[in-house]
Amino acid sequence: MRVVMKFGGTAVANGEKIKTAANLVMRSKEAAENMEIVVVTSAIYAVTDTIYEHANRIAEEGKVEKVKEFVGELRNKHNMVASVAIDDTPVLKKVKDEIKERTAEMEKALTGICLLGELTLRSLDYIGSFGERLAAPILAGAIQSAGIDAVHFTGGDIGIITNAEYGSAQLMGGIEQEVRARIMPLLGDKIPVVCGFTGETKEGKITTLGRGGSDYTATIIGAAIDADEIWLWKDTEGIMSADPKRIKNARKIPYISYIEAMELSYFGAAVLHPRAIEPIMKKKIPIRVKNLLNPDDEGTLIGEEQETTKKAAKAITLIENTSIVNIAGTGIGSISDIASRIFSVLAAKNVDIIMISHGSSERTLSLVIDSAQV
Ligand code: ASP
Ligand code: MG
């Protein structure tokens, strides 16, 4: 069996959880002969947010001593997590050296940003990638410490080549063969541990696949290597009927179709990266969303089959911070003509439309868009 296992931020939130994750990988590997596993990791819980917040503040305030302070905190945090996650002393030492190296690289970049007072999308991607690039060595070290050889890679290392749309980069054509060619020789005795979320342009500049992009990394790899299944490990039971933080009696959904999962994520549920279904849909590779703290539970299965239900809805979700733009007037004339002109203008500015409606009078058109794009 060939499985891609992705550990989300909450599944690698601290040293104990990383140890649990590593043991799970080891047990799964030993459970069956010919078990082939590729691991994808997110950044440690909340690290990506913290990095973006600090990068913005550093660019704004221009205080170089803040760079040292922040990078120092980040280094300590990862060192502490590594010390709990990794028992093997030589492995721990190697991982701490890697953390030191990567944080030094980060400090240089942040110092540049601080002095210039300028934070481009390109530098945001580069800085943002450090969340995963600091987590992967720790998870790989923990797996090694658990007794299986593991090697870590960035997305670029294993062939995730993208365009230069920083912040939400698009895959280049033909990368599937490249990813396959780079991953397949590693399978078997070794466990590749890949940084989720990250890609690279042809010129070698680091890009990211959009927030929550580690899911997408997992399915890109899964499709490329013809995985039998993709397992997304979280610290919840699976995909829930609503956000359990808001709705106390939210229930686990045992089965959901690709289309439904995709709709849910487009409509704001933090269940999956919205594009994560695309790579695996044609090959019909099932995804399981599983609970790290209860690994024997089935979790949620996401698959091809559409299941009909007598219930009005399977799940409820919401998108926050949206705005309605109303375009109205007696001069509007034909709605199809004005709509096509409005959509071309919005497309030219990369404004995503979440929802559209127009009155039957053909005098108003309303668009719901992300408030940030107003
Ligand atoms: N670390 C990235 C984020 O916070 C990607 C991910 O977790 O999937 O968005
Ligand atoms: Mg996620």
C-alpha cells in the first residue's frame, strides 16, 4: 500500500504530538510489508501566522533589534519542540544545527526587509516558507529517532514547480512526472518528509500554494505517485458538520464526496485547501481525514461517490469578512452586456467573486467579494 500522510499544524503543535506523529508513521510502516509512506508536514501550529505578523511589523517599524528578538524566539521554540520530539542524541544535535542554519537564513532575509521597509509578495512567500522548513527537519528527526530512516525536502526539492504568482502560486504543467521521478526512488526503506505549502519557480524562487496549502501538497504528491490513499492527520475527529469552535453539537461526517468537500472549503470551512481535490479527482484517490489522538477511528472518508440524504444539509459553513457591491441604475440596459463588462474588469484585477445575484428588473447587480478586495 502506498500512502501520503499529511500532518497539519495542530498535529505537529508541540514535541509530544510530533513524537505521536512519528510513532504513527513507524507503526503504519511496520503494519504491512510493502507499506510505502510519504510524509507532508505543515508548520507547527500558529507559526505561519506569527511569521506573517512579525514580518509586517518589522517592515513597518524598521527596528533591527526586533528581528533578532523574533528569530531568537522562533529558534528557541523549535529547539524546545525538537528536544521533546527527538530522543536520539546525535539526531537531535543534527536537527538543532539545521534549525540554527535555517533561522540564520531567515534572520538575514528579515533584516533586509527591516532595513528596506519593504515587504513584497515574493519576500512574504520566502519568509512564510520557514514555518514548514523548520517543522520538516524536526518531524524527520523524530521519525529517525523512532527507528526509520527519514529525509526532509522542500516542495521545490521534490519538483513542485509553480509560476511566480506569489501568495497563491499555480502549478506549472507537467510537474506530475517530475514529482513522480523524484519521489519514487525514495520509497521503500526511507520516509521522505516534505514541507507542505511550499513550491519553487523555475528560477528557484520559493513560492507558496496559498494558506492551508499543505493539503494541496499532499494531494499533488498523491496523484503523482498513484497513492492508494491520502491521510490528513488533524487533532479533530474528521470533517465536522459545522465549526466545533462555534457550534457545540457539531457532528463528525463519516463520508463526504469530493464535490461536497470542495464546496465546503470554497465556502470557508477550514477542512481542506480548496484546490486539494483537483489533483486526485481523476484518479479517484480517496482521502481520509483522521484524528492523531484516536488513530484507529475511521475519521472522515472523502471519495468519488455522491451520497443522497433526506437531511436538508450535511454541513454548514460561513465566510467572514465579505462585502456586497451593488451596481445599479436605470442606465444598465441589458444585464448580460453589463455583466460581461463588470466581470472582465474584475478578472483583470484578480478579484474573486464569491456570489452573484441580479434583480429581475435588470437594474441591479450584486456581487459578494472578499472585503480585502473592496
Ligand atoms: N502553514 C501553512 C498555513 O498556515 C500551510 C498549512 O498549514 O497547510 O497556511
Ligand atoms: Mg489546514
